[in-house]
Amino acid sequence: MKDPVESNLQAVSTPRAIARRRLYQHKGFIIGAIGLAIVLGMALFAPLLAPYDPYEQVLTRRLIPPFWQEDGTWLFPLGTDHLGRDYLSRILYGARVSLAIGFVATIISAVIGGTLGMAAGYFGGRVDMVVSFMLSTRLSMPVVLVALSVVALVGGSLTVVISVLGCLLWDRFTVVLRAVTMRERLLDYVSAAKAIGCTDFRIIAREIFPNVFPAFVVIATLEMANAILLEAALSFLGLGVQPPLPSWGLMIAEAKEQMYFSPWIIAIPGCALFALVLSINLFGDGLRDVLSPEGRN
Amino acid sequence: MFAYTIKRIGLTLLVALTVSFISFLTLHLSGDLAQAMAGADAKAADVERIRQQYGLDRPLLVQYASWAGKALSGDFGESFYFRKPVTELLADRFPVTIALALSAIVFALGLAIPLGVAAAARPNSWIDRLCLSVSVVGQALPSFWFSLMLIIFFGVTLRWLPVSGSGSWQHYVMPAIALGYYATPALMRLTRAGMLEALDSDYIRTARAKGLRTHSIIFKHALRNAAIPIVAVSAVQFGFMLSGSVVIETVFAIRGIGHFAWEAISRSDFPVVQAIVLILAFVYVGLNLIADLLIAALDPRLRMQGEGV
């Protein structure tokens, strides 16, 4: 005879299985995940997918329109830019720049913001006051202007842009993790860990961190979208990554002169940017709906 | 309330002081100022004379104190590029940016409030879903690209609006849309959430029981109660718009401080950059303080929390 308790346990799904099922039913999440997977694939396999060298300039084949226009050709499906570089290849390699900046800048800001937020939420009191002060100071500084000034002072390169954005975009991590940690701190498992004599560091790293991790992931996706948009804006203004690197923002800036005669030349990189950011946002919103306590029934 | 106010003002002043020190430092980290003022091919003796004349040989903190004192009285020094007082240069550009940010916030509220109210009045209807799409799309649109597409569509294809400059009110239409659209999602979600909460409350049930018309319930009773956070967040968004105008003003070549800041950064004219960063930070901090106090004054829970600390 089967143990009634055990068969009951089998019938009840684990929280993880419930979360997975809900994710698969979330339409926005699925669309976002597919979009993100496509861009990730573009970035990873750019050397295999790109029909040409993204840096190769051939002045005899300048400004060929994309295939859907009258004199477009399938040899250059998305046309060529003002220096005769294949647009499709540049878009594919541009995905690498956007994703690299998004990922690394987000990791940097997650470390800064997460540490500050969790420390403020866990210790409270004076630590909380210092963190609130740092947060207010950071929020009062105009991000675009500060980033532009730093890049102008130090010089634009991928590393500089990533570091600047990483050091500027930690505010939301701090705000959310502070609030979430404050709530977790009062729960029984934290008191239990304290009672058996765990150090504060161990409690934060091993007890609280796994429990606030979903909040981390949700903010990280939204912040990644933000970092990608900011990089594009900085590069567009000429103070981000520098040519000839194929950044989507930079491609729009370089094509600005031609945009009145051939609007597709700014429409293509813009759509790529829009699709990527939209996918990341849908993906993040889906995760939030499923993972955050407010999203559960 | 008094203790909370004092605490918030204290924090604001501290933040303002820190930001001013940071923006002071950026100027000094940008390189040798005496050399920059004298020009690249100046003689060493001339550079030294300028260094003494402007007090650049004094300790950093002394220089900061004298700079901050002057900045407080509205003197931000001289532009390296124009050789004119920064204050004078900013005076005729600041109103342009204020006008742009104001029209942008009017556009944002004009779109966000009706849509948010409509969405809250009929949750899960097609209009609610439309609002959700508007906000999801709005957050993903790169502002500079959106501006360029507006230029192509309304400026070049339809020829309805001028594509750049700031001569007439028509010049502000597209920039205001581009800048305001960015703030719309946040304001719309806030309106929707506030309205949903208000419509669910007891006084609305009373109003319904009295037999008031839906129209009057929504606009006279619910919206009025949902309006306070909207006003507060609009103030903060306005601060964001002033700094967000760097991108939009540059795209549309509007002669405001955002475009001016970008030009100044490109020509390493750091006294100008410093002054603009400082002014924008102060405006933001001030608006935030007002918003916080406004919310606290109307929310007893927050007020008490401030007194408890």
C-alpha cells in the first residue's frame, strides 16, 4: 500500500515547476525570450552568419538599398552604408556590442547596487542612512551629461563606456534590494540563522541572497535594456564607442546625413535596437509577473 | 511632519553639497586649467601667471570654497571657448529648455491621464491592453531614433513641421513629443494604479450608492484622489526631462542648455559643463524635495514614519 503522505507530496508541484508552467503560459515572456534568443544567436554566430567583413569598405558599392526596394539586390540583403560596408554584416556584429555592453554594465551595477541595497536593508540605521545619501546623490546627477563628460575626458572605447554605465546605473538595484532585504530580514529563517551564530556576512550571502535572487534577475533584465539604450544614445552623440566599431547607435549617427534620401538606412539599425530592447523588457516583465511575490496568487 | 521636513531638507542640502563638489572635481580632473585658459601654445611663464592670477595654485579645498561661494551668487566663471561669463551664456538658453520640458510634460500628461483613466475604468478591456502596449513600446523606443523617425515622417514626407531650430512654436512640437513620450509609460501606469485603488474604495461605493453618474464619479471623486502622486511624479519627471533634453535638443538643434552642454563637452569647455551639471542637479534635488514633502503632507503614514526615526 502506498504511503498517503508520499503520494500527496507527488501530486503537489514544486514551486519551481509552478513557476516554469506559468512562464510557458506567459505570452509576453515567450515573445521576449524568442527575440532575445535570436539576437543572442546573431551575436554568437556573427562570424558564421555575416556574408561579408563588417569593416570592409568598397566605395564602388556605396548606398545600395535593401532587397525590398526597387533596385535592391539579394547580394546585400540589407543594403550597404555610405562607405560601402555590408549593412547586414554590420547589424550582426553590432548585436555583439549591444549585448556585451548590456551584460557587463549590468553585472557591474548589480554588484554595486546589490551590495549597497542589501547592506542598507539588512543593517538599517546608520548604514541605511549612508546608502540613502549615496543613492540621492547618484539620482541627482544627470546620467547622460555625466556619462558624456567622462567619456570626453577619458576617451571613448568599449571598456570606458561599459565602466561608466556600470558605475551609473546601480540605483534601481539598490532601491529594490533594500526594500526586499528589509522584508526578508524579519523572517524566521534569518532569526534562526542568527540564533545558531552565523555571521552577518554569511546570513546575507547564504541565507538572504538566494531568497532575493528573483528580484535581482528582474531588475537586471530591465537595467540591461536601459544600458543598451544609453550606449546607443552616447554612441549616437559621438561620445560612446568609436568608429569603425559597428554599434547600432553609431550606425544611426553615421547614416544621419543620408536619412532624408534613404530613410531605410536609419530605420534598420533603429528597428534592431527597438526589437532587442522590447524583447528584453517583455522577458523581464514576464519574469517579474511569475517570480516576484506580487506576481504569485 | 516637522521632524520629517527638517530631515529631508538636511539630506537635500548634503546631497547638493556633494554634487557640487563632484562637479567641481570634474573640471579639475579634466587637465591643467591654466594651460587650457592660456591656449596650447602659450609660454610657460604665461601659464604660470594665469595660474597665480586665477588662484589655481591654491589647495583644492580652498579653490572649491571660493568657487562654491561664487557659484551660489550666480557666478560660474568664464567659458574657455567664448571667453564670456557662463551665467550670461546660460541665461538665454535656459528658458528654451524649460519651455521644451514644460511642453513635453504637458504632452505626457495629456496622453497618460486620459489613457490611464480609461484603462482603470475598464480593466482588461481593449483600451487597457492598448495602454499596456503604448507603455511597453514607449520604454523600448530609443529617444534619438524616435526623433529622427518623427523628422522623416512629419518633417520630410508630410512637410508639416520644421525639422530643426527653435524659432517658432512649431519647432517645439516634435521635440516635445519625443521627450514627453518617454515619460508617458510611468505616468500612465501610475494613473491606472491610482485610479484602480480609488475606484475600489468605500467613498466611491458610497458615491455609486447615492446614484451619481459614472462620469462624475470618475472625474470628480476618483481622479482627484489619484492626482497627488501623479503631480509628485510629474515634478520628478520634469527634472529628468531637463537632463534628457541633451539628446533631443541635439537631434533637433534646439538652442537650449542640453544642446549647449553637448557642444561644450565636445569642445572641452568644462566651466560650462560644470555649471549645467550643477544647475540640473540642483533643480532635480529641489523638485524631488517638493515631491516628497507633497506626498508626505498628504500621507499620514509616511509622516509618522519620519517622526519615528
